[in-house]
Amino acid sequence: MDKRSLTFVIAVSLSFYAIQTVFDLWRGDPQSVNEISMAEPISRPIPEIAQQQTVATASTGDEEFYVLENDYQQLVFSTKGGALAEINLPFQSSRDSQSIVKEIDIDRSILSQSPQNSRFPLRPYHAIIDGRDTVRSEGFLGGYYPLLRRPILDVEGNETTSISPQYYAFNITADQTGSANTRFSVAEFSQNQIRFEGTVAGRRISKTYSVPQERNGPYCLELQIQVDGEGEGLWLSSGVPDVEIVGGSYVPQLKYQLKKPNGAEVEEIKLPDEQGRIDQNVSPYWISNCNGFLGLIVDPLSKIGVGYKVQMIPGAVVPTRLSIIDHAYDLYPAANYPAYTTALPLKSGLTKFRIFAGPYDGALLSDLDALYEEPSKNYNPEYSLAISIQGWFSFISQPFSKFLFLLMQLFYLISRSWAISIVLLTITLRAMMYPLNNWSIRSTVKMQEVAPKIKALQDRYKSDPKRGQMEIMNLYREAGVNPFSGCLPMLLQMPFLFGMFYMLKSSFPLRGAPFISGWIDNLAAPDVLFSWGQPLWIIGNQFHLLPILTGVVMYIQGKMTQKTPKDPSQLTEAEQQQKMMGTMMSVVFTAMFYGFPSGLNIYFMFSTLLGIAQQKWLTSKLKG
């Protein structure tokens, strides 16, 4: 690779990294954080069954909690607002669950460091057991992912930070009134249904939550709200999803769907400030509140009011569970992770909602679309449109990401391993780019061959640079060399590279997908060879080996590209600069990839190794 090509690659790489970093900061993530694993991993315990109580004690003050549970969700309802205080998703490996949510290091760390915050539900609760309303004093220990932000408990079980009921999911608030803490009574409670009754701002409200036994998809429930009186000014909130670290950053997303003559269209909502924002110019068909990997879709099945409302809640008010991890070192400051909530307007009478609360997995949401589709009514919810590729270059990378993910899914069907699928996809992508890479390598070899002649011309016409430049251009023409031809293949590959970057960075199936146990346990997070307590500058408190291996492989590739004489003193100034830039490029990529997901590091490392093999084979062929 000549000097111009190398400079181009470095400039593109540094620019991309700088833009991504600035974007993360602008989105409100001052530090690019990695997932933390505990120093001594423990195996996941089987959830405990708490002792049955003879006296109803499932209350905190005047607040009581009721639970409906199935294979996909543990729904914890509060009598405050008749809302959902917790939505806990069982792990794939827990209690013969059919859930697709996998346990990750963060879950294991919290269970190890703060078991009192790993109870599901967090507080005593009512449940239907053997057909009777039974009170349990404790929830299961581990085994669930908390979709919503929950209170933080100290070692004695006291709340150090509470969550106001106004931030519960599906609470009803009224304009200009503090009605979120209204106590509702339980009018009906059965195995699959619970009904609350109460008053909000002088209007009688009935809320019925149910998990239908027929034609009900995974992670879905139904909500019916009866408003007796004027419905204007009443809002139904989405609740506050907890934080997920996606590709080293916190990337919450708010979206809504509109129906247009040419089909459905999904719009992303700009993240609001603490003052919030109301848009009364659109009528969303559904609204989505996603933390990057999981979230909620609130879908009105009957007519509601016009508009929507979004609001930011400071992280200190509703702290993330991540703040529990190594709290003494403040690895995840609560203030760095604000929460976001959405709300839809209600109306008088009966309003029905379908609610999805679970993982934003493409296959899952597509299955739900097929399940709920009604061709006779020209209806398809199109929940799958809530998933999109994130990043500054998404308008370029999204179609390529979708294509590459389809290929990776195909390889997964063959290999049953997402890591091996990434390797197979890397080989496929390299094969697709083989002609372009060959062109680039041939150009580099030709440039190396004419380099001595170019140096001779530069020395001869040192006093006449214009003449020297003309002679060099004539030399290029006679030798059939284009000094910029090495850049063109790189430029043409950029859409695939960006597509691969964003696809591997934010694909839900990779979340929690292991490769090498004890080292690469989550392809959507950095690998962790070992960790320690006190975080260090840049590298934090974890040692990631894959980025270092990637940097070493890049350094080897750079050494192969350079034409180095036996005597280093014979290097020209330009060749010395090229050598230094090649070394610097390896260091820059190591630092850039240090916080990236292990799946992305595996892709880039294997792609570079394949590039070395292709370069070595073709160079020997051309020189032989």
C-alpha cells in the first residue's frame, strides 16, 4: 500500500472513530463504558421458592404488589396507579423458560455483589397459587432480566433510592395534577388477568391487564382502560426501561409508527430534555421505547387522542441497576444514564392496547407481525420496523447490514454458533471483495517496483519540482500504475465495512451469545480475560485480549505491505514516515477496538488474517 493509500485509510478510520465518539458524547454518554464481569463468576442458582405467609404482608406502606407470570414475563403490578412496577423477563436457561433473553456478566455481577437487588419481584407480592391468592415474602433469587428500572436496596433490604409510581409502566397521569400516586383497588385477580379500579383527576378509571391464552405472542399482554368522564388531558405512560450497554455506549431510542398512503413509516423521536416535549400534530399507530436491545411497544387497538409526549428523567431520580456494580469505584454513575419515557393520550370510554415488552429481536418481531396480521382488514402491526441500524452512516449501512445479517443467520442454521457464523460471514465477505482486493494488492506491488525510479526522478529534478512531477506522471503512465487505485477498492468496501460494524454492534442474537467460556461469554460485549477492582485510565478494570490480538495482526499486515531494505538507514524519508504511520495505525485501531464488542473484533481480526494470506499469495505469484 503506497503512502497516499495508507494516509487515506488512517484518515477515514480516525474520522469515523472521532465522529462516533462525539456522537456518543452528544447522546449523553460521557464515558464509553464496557460491560463489567465479577472477579469470581458463580453459576446461576435455581430460583428459590419463598415461604408462604399466612398473613397478607405484600405491601410497602399503602402499596401492594400483584404478579401475573408466564414463560416470557413476570408482570409485577402495583396498587399505586394500577400500574406495572416491574416487568421481569426470565432467562433462557431458567426454569425451562421459552424466553430468548440470555444472562450476561452484568446479571451475574449484581447477583454476586448485591443479591438483595437480584430478587424478582423485588418486594413481597400476591400471586395465584393452586387457584388461591397467596402472599409470598420474597421473590426468586436471580433468573430474570429487569426490563424496567427498579428501586435500589441496601444490604438490609431498605430502599436507598425509590422509584416514584409516576415512572411505573402504564400509569395514568393527568395534565396539571399530581395524580400518579393514586391508590387503585384490585377488583379482580386471577391466573391470567387482573383488574384495577380507581380515580384520576376526578375521573373513574378501570384498568384490566390480561395475558390471553389464544392468539397471543411471546412477551405480549393486553390492556383495556375504561374512562368514565372526560378523557382529555389523561396520558398513558410507557414506563422507564433500564440501561443496556450497546457497543460500549448507552443508546436509548424512541420511535413511533405512522400510516401513510404508500405504507407504514417509522420516525425516530429526538431524545428530549427534562422539560419534555408534546407533539400534537401526529397520531402514532404505536410508540416504542427501547434501550438498544430491549424495550416496550405500546400499540393502541382502538382510537385514542391525538399526539404523544416524551420526557427525560435524570438518572439520579431513577438510577440504573448498573450503578450497583462496583459501586465504590463509581463505574456507572447514575447521572450519566438519564431515563426516557413516552406517553399516549387517552379518551373517554373503552380503549384497548396491545403491549410488547421484551427483546427487539428481528425474527421475534417478524413472527408477531405474522401472528397479528389481518389481511382482510389490510392490517399488519409491523413491529419489526422498530428495529433499525444505528449510527451516523446508517443511511448507507442499513441495507448492507440487513443483507449481511441474513447471511449470518444462514450460517448460524448450519453451525449453531454465532461466533463461527461471524467467521464464515467474514470469509464470504472477503470472497466477495476478492477482485477488488486483488486490484489493490497489484497496484501496491507495482508502486513498490517503480518506487526507486520515482526517487531517482525526485533527486534529479529537486530544483525543478514541477518538471519532476510531470516526469513522475509520465512514469506512472508508462508503467500502467495509478497512484490512487489502492484507495478505490477501500472506498468501495466502506458500505460493507460500516454495515458489518453496525450489524455486529447491535444485533440482539449476539447479546449473551458465548464463544469461549470464561473469556468470550458475550459476542455483543468486549471479551474479558480477567478483571480487577480499581479502574485504570482508558482500559477501566478489565483486560480485553481480542483488540490487542487485532492490533498485532494489523501490525504484521503493515510490515508485509512495506518494502523494507536490509539496512534501515537506506529508508527514504517518505518510507520512514510510511513505516511510522503503519505502526501508529495498529496502535490507533487497538485503542479504538478496545471497547468494541468481541464479535466485531473477531470479524476484523479474521478479515485481516485473510487479507494477509491473500496478499502473501498474490505478491509471491506476481514476483515469481
